[in-house]
Amino acid sequence: MELAALRLTFQVALTSTALAVAVGLPFAWWLARARFPGRDLLSALVLLPMLLPPTVLGYFLLQMVGRESAVGGLLESVLGFSLVFHWSGAVLAAFVTSAPFLIRTAQAGFESADPVYTEAARTLGRSELAIFMTITIPLAWKAILAGTAMALARAAGEFGATLMLVGNVPGRTQTLSTAIYDAVQADRTGDAQIMAVTLALVTLGLLVGIGTLAKGSTWSWRH
Amino acid sequence: MAALSADFQATAGSFHLQAAFHVPGGTAAILGPSGAGKTLTLRSVAGLARPVSGTIALGGRTLFDAKHSLSVATNHRRLGYVFQEYALFPHLRVWENLVYPLAAWPKQKAKERASQLLGLLRLQGLEERRPTELSAGQKQRVALGRALAASPQLLLLDEPFSALDTPIRASLTEQFRELQAQMGFTALLVTHDVAEAYSLSSHLIVMEQGRVLQQGERASVYHQPANPEAARLLGVQNIMTGTVVANEGHETVIDVDGVRLRTLSSGLRRGERVAVGIRAEEIVAQPVGAAIVNGDNRATDRAPGGGLPARLEQVIDRGSRQRLLLRLRVDDHEGPRVVVEATGSRGYHEGGASASVEWTVDIPATAVHLWPGVVHPASPPS
């Protein structure tokens, strides 16, 4: 088993999920409340990465942030840094493929919360930010938790887009899923099996753990 | 107490609201049927709905002024709002709901305030409960306490007692008055219930179809409805159309489908068409004995002390109160039908319900309200 790959998988999945929560949650909230023409198109665009083949996403990402692209060139000249063949590129790939799970689930959670609670909070003199943190998030807590778990699991298992964007360099950009591919290619079936089972168990443990957390959460209530 | 002045127009879909009223302080009740625009009025005052034009001012402070594109955000309006379904935060305990508006207070002060409110509202022992573990009356009290915690200038209440049982209503009415006496806030509540509006308020605003029909001090509005529409909303059950047949000295006589009603002098001209309103509870009806039935009861202008002859058509018995539907009679043909609210001790008893028994109906001159014009077709007598 490639321990470096296991470590990198965690590193990439956690970073990408943290990013998905930080960016995706406010975005999901905005999508749930905003009314503007083109909202349906934007919702569909958010869904797209969930349905497109990861290789297609990887290809687009490469076009957008690769060394030849404007963004990639800028990053390289200013920061002396390229996403391609760097673990941060794997984070980007994982983020793009996994954030939609969080956004869609959280958006549904925000939409199902009765707006009367935020209205009540407004009449009680609290600021919009305070209301978001104390009412909106807790009331959509279960949906957010479920979305986060799915995003984390999806990020941990990301393969296609990662391979396209950062390749499969052991010790640098190799995650468990790409390491499994390598092992199979090299006929190291035993290795592949251990890693595959590990990844499956970690993902399962994650989902069960978060499910339990949601049930026993102090924010849960009976309807 | 802060005065509330509102004169604005608001729309919701195809509904158009034209609200203009003034609350000098105390408690005002907006009375009206569903669809009158009561809740939209409250939401506009709270800033939860944005009027299209007009102004709203509270205690000399402008909350909304369309001309100057001014609209104070809801969280800066210094008001409390008790929602119809209470809107207690389901994920917070009772005490957490109570201190929610006190986030800017020092923790200790907020705690003291919460326990003071728990005491005032008789909620001690329920601090740790969640809203789902409360009865409707307890939820109502927590909602009231939460809305009042930060000492708002204005308290808005949407159908505050509609979901509560009668005994709980009575005790909450009392508690509400005590709170208001202690805290000195102005209150504006909406309700479709006349008794609730009257018992809670000092000021009545009668609304229908997005318009204010009448407003003023509660007793004057209640006892002197400005028009038949307001009268109907204020619980006047008998509203009909008649003609002035005589206007002499200190009384006016009205003919309603052949029946003559005597009223106080009105200044109306002879032959003028008028709308007539009579409160059901101010009419006295009683069955008459066989001897009287056989006597001279043909004349409609009966001697003093005598009532109008009538036939009992229907009784709705509510235990301590009865609602009687009586058809007044004129000679051989039938006159208008009147609704009479009787108490168990007066007028009605089981034996008297038989349709064959003659009844006599007394309508005091002071109970008859007159408005020039006819009853609007949209508001037929109930």
C-alpha cells in the first residue's frame, strides 16, 4: 500500500471539502433565495460536473489553468507556481467534481426551511450574517452535513479529472485511486486490493459517522 | 408610548392595499375578514413587505418614505412581531429563544432579562424545553416574551389568539394587559374576531378588501359603525334596507318590508332610502301566551310595551346563549327576518321553540342604526 498516496488522498479530500463548504454554502444559500432570469441555467451548470465524464472536466480544467492558458500563465509568472503536476491541482479537480454534491443538497435544505424563521430573526434585530449563522445554517444542518459527507467521499475517490490535470506521480500527485490504477496496470493485484478495500471502508466509515452525528446532533429536533 | 402613523399603498400579486391609520399609543386592533389585507399591513409596518408608495412613522421616526426612497431595515425598526404560527426557532430551547434578540447585551444581563420574562409570562420550569414540547398557549407566551425581550417601541401581533382555547385566551388577555402596563409599548394586532379585537384594544381599525372602512376609539367605533360594511364586520348581524316614513320630534320611523321600526331622530328626509343595522344582542324576543296570540296583534305599530309579532323559524342553541331566527309579520304577509341573540335566562327556553307559538320582538329605538343609502349588494344581511 502506498502510504504517501493515502496521506495525499486525505489531504486533497479534506482541503477540497473545506473549500466546498466555504464557497459552496454561501453560493447554495444565494441560489436558494435569489430570483433572477437565468437562475435555472445556473442551477443546471452546477449539476453539470456531477454528470460529465471526469476526463472531460479534467480536459476543461487543463485548458483553463494549464501552463499554456492565461490563468495558468499568470499563476506561474506571479507565484512561480503551477497547478499542473502539483497536489493543489488535485484539490481543484476534486473540488470541481465534488462541490456540486454539497451545493445541490444544501440548496435543497435551505429551500425547504420555512422563511418565517429568518423573518422572525429580522424582527428581533439581528444582522443578516448573524441570522445566517444562527438560523439558516442550523435549520438546514442535516442537509448540509449530508452534502458535506457526499462531497468528501466524492473528493476522496476522484480519479479521472485528477489524472488529466496532475497525472499520477508517486509521492507528488498520486492519490489512492490513481495508485490503485497503477497497481493494477503493474499486476500488483494484492496492493490494489488492499487500497481498494481501504478506500471503500474509509468512505463507508465517513458516511456512517456523519449519519450518526446528524442523528445525535444537538441541533436535531423532533417534528 | 410611541405613536404609529401609516399611510401607504402596497401590492401582493393582484391584491392592492390602501392603508391609512393612526395609532396614538395603547393597543390598536385591525379587524377584518381574511383577505382584507391585515397581514400585509403588519408586514409592511415591520418592513417584511415593501409598500409601493406612502409613509410609515413610529414615534416621530420615519420607517418608510417612498418619495425619499427611505426604508429602515426590519432589524433596525425596533419592533416585536408575534407571528400567527409563533415562529419559535425549533432548534433553540425556550430560554435561547428568549435571549435571541439580546445578542448585543452582556450575557448576565440577558440571562436576567430572560428569567424576568419567564416570571412575567409564568413560564418558569419550561426554560430547557424545545418549542415542539410546548402547548399552544405556552408557545404563544414564549413568542410574546421573545418579541418583547429587547423592549421594542411597537409590538405587532398577527391573529395572536386564534389557535387558543377560550380559557387560555382569557388569561393571556390579562397577561398581555399587565405586560403593556409595565413595559409601555404600543401594540398593533390583527384579528377577524370582534370580541378579541375589543377586549385587547383601545383603538379599532376596520378593514375590508384592502381599505380602511373606519377607525377610532374602540367604543365609538363599536357603537357607531360608519357604514353598513363596517357594521357587519363589527358584528351587527341584522342589516337591511328601509325607507324613512316619518321624521317627527325626537323619533324617525323606518319602514322595512312593511314593518315599522322606531329610531332616534336622524335628520333624514321622508322617503329617503336607508340602510338599517341592529345588533342581535340588543333585540328582546319572547314567546307570547295563547291569550295574547288570539288578541289584537295585527297592528304593526303596537301600543307601548308591545313588541312586533313574529314567528320563530330556527334556533341555534349554544348552551348558555341562543341564536334565534325570527320572521317579523305584518298583517298577513311576512316581513323581514331578524337574528336575535338571547341568553338562557331571557326569552328562549326549550318549550318556546315550537314554531306554532307566536313570539313578540322588541327593538329599542337606541339599538337601530341608520345610514343613508341602501345596503351594498356585496354585503347582504346575514
